[in-house]
Amino acid sequence: MSKKELLDLIEKKEDLVNFGTADDAPSSEWIQKAEQALGVTLPEDYKWFLSEFGGGDICGEEIYSIYCLPFDEAVGGDLVYQNVISSDNVSIGKIVLSNTDFGEEYYFKIDDINKVYVSIGNKDILYANDFIEYIKKRLMSYS
């Protein structure tokens, strides 16, 4: 799916999303700080999402973003806070993107950073080949 197709889908499903705008986007400096803190280069399509929307949620499921605050003060859904300070996910090879009320955990594997995986209990499954497909599948799961 192209970025344009995803934007069209988001527009069609606007009742499911609570995304910000480009005005809410973290600067490239904040993205670089987050990448340094996480020890990874984040996928380009995830960075595109941040630049378009800043972050947000789908039906209340927050997609972790970059809050543009010192990471130890950011709390909530800040990507670095969630993966380095609150939980040491980086040491086990993942960058968590979202946790659901049903116990699903969506994440990037550090050694396969462009794909999105889901952990359900003790099972880890490839969920999407890229971040755009992840957004599409999360939107479609509520349709």
C-alpha cells in the first residue's frame, strides 16, 4: 500500500482514528535523539507517520510516538520512555509500538526493524511487512 492509499484509508476511517497533524510532529532533532537513545535507525515509514501526524491512536490503542520532552519526563506513550525507561525492551531486541487491552504487543524487532511483529502471550508472529501495512491492518481490524 502506498502512503497516498493509506492517507485515503485514514480519511475514510476517520471515525476510528485520533491522529494529530504535521503541527504535532517531532523535529528531526527529536527523532535523532530518540534513535540514539534506542540505538536504532527507525523505519522511514514510521518517521513519515510521525511527520504527518505526530502520533495518535486507533480506537484508543495508542501508537507510541516521540513527545519532544526529556525522555525520563515524557511518560505515557513516548517511544523512548516505553522502551528504555519504563521497560527495558531494547535489551531483549524489540521496540514496542503499541500495547492493546487484549494483551497484544506490537513491535519492531531490532534486527529486522522494518517489519512489525505481534506478541500474544508467549507467541511472536510477523504481523505486517512494514509500518504502513501495520496501520492498515489495525484500521481494518475495526471495520
